[in-house]
Amino acid sequence: MESIQLLNTAIIKSKEQKVNHSFEERLNKICQSPAIEALNKCITQYAETQKMSRDQAALQVIESIRELDSIWSDYVMMEGIDKLKSLLKNQQ
């Protein structure tokens, strides 16, 4: 059990080292980007056409993007697992 705790601690610490701590600079840069401006226009148009608030429209857009990301993450993970299984099968 102690080994598991040690490994868990090491995993968390290794992730902490990868965190970019320049949040304010990164946030300012992305907020000034053309991509965010395009999303802003998209959200405004979506809210108008669906007769909802901009807050609701923004939430739905973000939820849809997160769902797409999740689907592709799952797909890529399963594809990797299948390839790994195939490699392991061929080694035996």
C-alpha cells in the first residue's frame, strides 16, 4: 500500500511541474485572439436564432465542444488500446 501512495504522489507532483503558471498572460492573449472573437459572434448569432440568452448560448457551445473533445479522446484512447493489444498479441 505504501508503494501505491508513493506512486500516486509522484504522479501528482509530475503533473504539477507541467502546469504553466502564467495564467493572466495566457488568458489575456487568448481573449484578444481572432478565434475568441469568432466564437463571440457565433454565440451572439446562436442566441438570437434560438431566442435564448447569450449566457445560455455560450454554455451550450462550450458543452458541445467539450463533448466533441471527449468523444475524440475516447476514440483515440480506444484506437491506442486496440493497437497495443494487437502488438502484445503479435509478441506472444
